[in-house]
Amino acid sequence: MKSISNRFNMLLLIVICTSILSGCAGSRFSYPYDAAAASDNLRPSDVFPAFTEDFAVAGAQDIALDGLSFDDRTSAGLFAAGSRRTLYAKDLHTRRDPASLTKVMTAIVALKYGSLDQVLTSSTDEYIDDPEAQMLTMQAGEQMTLNQALHFLLVFSANDVAMMIAEAISGDVPHFVALMNEEALRLGATNTHFANPHGLTEDGQYTTAYDMYLIFQEAVKSDVFCQIISMPSYKTQYYRNDGTLKEVEVRSTNALIRENSTYVPPAGVTVVGGKTGSTDEAGQCLILLFKDSGGVPYIAVYMHAADIQALYDGMGALMLAALRNGIN
């Protein structure tokens, strides 16, 4: 009898603990930071508390919504963040080139294994040999903190900065990429494989819209990540190789949060932030965190759009669909 009683008490304790943890798993997101906050002194705060552990489960079948019809070449998904609901799904499990959506995973690994005040040193003038690639164009010996580097990575999508981060965290790029792939498997992104930390097209690098949702949801658990992706611009100073300070200001690649942008979210939607990606092979890509007028958060992903206009038209349609079909 005593053994049965002990087992009952243990089960009761587990139920109570589970209930407490579930009650703490909610999320709330503030409005994006304004231009005045786009500086190097942003600090983690209680504005973006830890994101929910729940995730939407998407099967192999597409899920239709009235008013949504996209080009055959695209993959798209709309998820009610914080609940186990996939509201819309189109080719969620089709392998796609991730382009700079890759940098979401780069940031996850950097935040997990590095520290924000860690000093990074550029080892070369030529991290990337593609003249068309987005770069900060650092010189060998220039230095900045990991905090600054993450801003250039996520706001400006600098490919050379991604390489510098990888070297600083893991000693070399291959070991860092191995950590990226380990993290993807841990998150259940089993249809993803990374070959570099920046996302420029390379053999053996692929993901899916659903896997990017899983990866992005992990990233937005971080206050630092959420603060950075909400910034319309970023201005800072870092050290040249001669010890003098270099002042740099960059604008976000995400037109939905950039100032004076042609693309604006629908009325009733607040965009928290997201990550863009673009290569000839990947097309135009965007993964986005936004909330409706009631504060309910959603994650939307749109991959392989034909051009910028198609990308933001598609993302706008997903945001409107969230307003029509979302969680009340």
C-alpha cells in the first residue's frame, strides 16, 4: 500500500509541475523598436519574454484557406504561434534553397555557444568571393563584439560577418556548420542540411518551409534575437585594424519594418520582425513574426517567390489570412 501511495504522490507532483510550466509558456511581443532605438546599446529586457515551447505539427497534405492562391513554385505556411495550429500550408515539406534564412540558425548557434561581449576579429579581406553577395566588406584585423556582429548578420544580412562569427565560435567554419546541423536535428528539422553559415547557394544545402518555421520558433525564444530582427536600421562603431573607430549604419533588408518603405503591413497587423533571403536559385524568401490587433502572435514563411513584389504580396496575403482565420 505504501508503494502505491508513493507512486500516486509522485504522479500528482508531476501533474502539478506540468500545469505550472504550461501556464508560464505564454508569449507577448512589443511593437518594433523605432529608429531612435536602432543603436548598439539595446539590451535584453522583459519586452520579449521566452517564447512558447509549443509548435504546430504539419502533415504532408496542403491546407487551403479562402483567398490564398500562390504560384506553383512557392512554398508557404502560416502558423498560430503558441498553439498547435497550422492555418495554411503549401508545399511545406518541399526542399528549397534557404538563402539567407540560413542566418537564423547561425544566430541560434552563436547565441548558444558565444557571449555577446566576445570580441571577434576578421581574419581576411576575402571571406566571400561572390562580388554580388551582401557584405559589410571588412578588412583583416578589424574587430567587433558578437553583439555587433549579430546585428550586421540579422539586420543587414552580411555574409562575410556570418563567416567571421563561425570562425570565432568554433575555430573554423566546418565545425560551426556541424553545430548548425546538430541543432537542426535537435529541433526536429530533419529535412534540413546546412553547408555554410551565410546561405549562399552551395551543394548539399537545403531546408523546407516547415523546418524553417521550427528553426525560427526556436530563435524567437531569445530576447536578443527578437530585439535585433525588429530594428529598421542599425548604427554602431567598431575598430579598424589600425585601432581607429569606424562608424557604420545599415538598413534592414526586411522592407516590412524599414522606414519609408513601399511595403507596409495590413491594418490590424504589427510586424515584430523577421529574416529575408535572396539568391538566384532560392528566389525571394521571408520568414516573419507578427501579431494581430489582439496581440496574438503568428509566424509566416514564404519561400521561392519570383521577385520582391511577389514576396511581399504573398506575405501580405498571409497576414490578412491570419486576421480572417486566426485565433480569437
